Amino acid sequence: MNIDEFWDKFITEYPIYQDVSYTAWQFGVDATDLAELVSQGIKTATTSGLAFYIEEEEPLPKVNDLSIVLDAQDHPVCIIKNTKVYQVPFCEVSEKHAYKEGEGSRTLTYWRNVHRDFFIPEYASINQTFDEDQIMVCEEFECLFTK
């Protein structure tokens, strides 16, 4: 099923959203596995670097934004709705947020190690150096619809 068909199926069940815009994207690493964690209700948060929104001149996410989460082959897996969006330095991301990300052991130590390893080359790709004072955009969401 393609993105448009998936959205149409969602709108059939939730017509209240028929005039709402949405984005479609995949998580940066292990897109399929992370999308499945979202569809299972395990992953209810994500984190990205503010620097990437600035670099790509992308609008920041907002509460109530809708997104279609895609797998690694760009097939739709689920639709999420942002319930909370906030910014904090990497070093201040909380244990609670790390747990909500739903990955690995769901501990802050695991989260920091995995995200540090992810962000170091990502920041280098935009000619910046990652450090733990970099501002992160933290999103919390609920899964509204799955395939």
C-alpha cells in the first residue's frame, strides 16, 4: 500500500483528520525496526538535533502534527500524532524520555551511547562538531493508526 492509500484508509476510520496535513518519513537508523516499535506502542518518543532543522530550513515539529512513519522501503507502517515537543541540550535528555524512545534496554545510558554514536557522524555531515551541549528537539507522540 502506498502513502496516499494508507492516508485514505486512515481518513475513512478517522474522518476528523481529513483536512489535516501530514508528513511522511522514516527514522534515521533501523527504520523498519523502529517503525514496528512505534506500531506496537513501545516507542512513543524520538529525538533529533536542532542543527538539522536549521541546516535544512525545515519547520520544527509541533504538538498535534501528524506523521506517517515509513519502514526502510518507504512503505507506511503507522500514523502518529505529536503530544509534546520540547528542546533540551543532549546532556539534559531525561531517563523518562530515553525510556519512551523504546530502544535497547530503554535506559539513559543506552540512549546516550546509541545517540552519541549516531550524532557524531551526522553533525560531521553538516560540517559541525557534535558535543553534549547541542540542542535536541524531543518529540513525544501517540500511535493513532497502524497497517
